[in-house]
Amino acid sequence: MQVTWRFFIGEDMRWRWQQLSTDRSVVSESPASYEDYECCVAAARAQGYVFHAAQGRLVRPGNEGRFSRR
């Protein structure tokens, strides 16, 4: 099953994680909350979270200068 990981600050102002299915229903969530984002991510890694970097933009011919960094 394909899942999306969500990291957020809960009502207690501490970090939590959730696994969401493709229809956005909660599959699993952190049993605890975490003071630091890094601790929350480490706990999620123990449950199978793997970081995937965002892909770069696809530049089409003719648009090379349009997305250049300034």
C-alpha cells in the first residue's frame, strides 16, 4: 500500500507524525509527541519512514531562462 507521511505540530505544540493512505485516511500515527522535529522524524524512521528528496523542475526547450535562479 502506498502511504504518505505527514509531520505536524499537534494541539500540545509538539511534533507528531501520521501515515496517510491514498484517500487521506490515517493508517498509523505516532503514539507520542516530540519536542523536536528531528526526534519525531527519527521515531518515524523506526516505523519505516524514508526521506525522498523533491525532484527538480522539468525545463522544456525554450524555457531555459524562465526558471533560472537569481
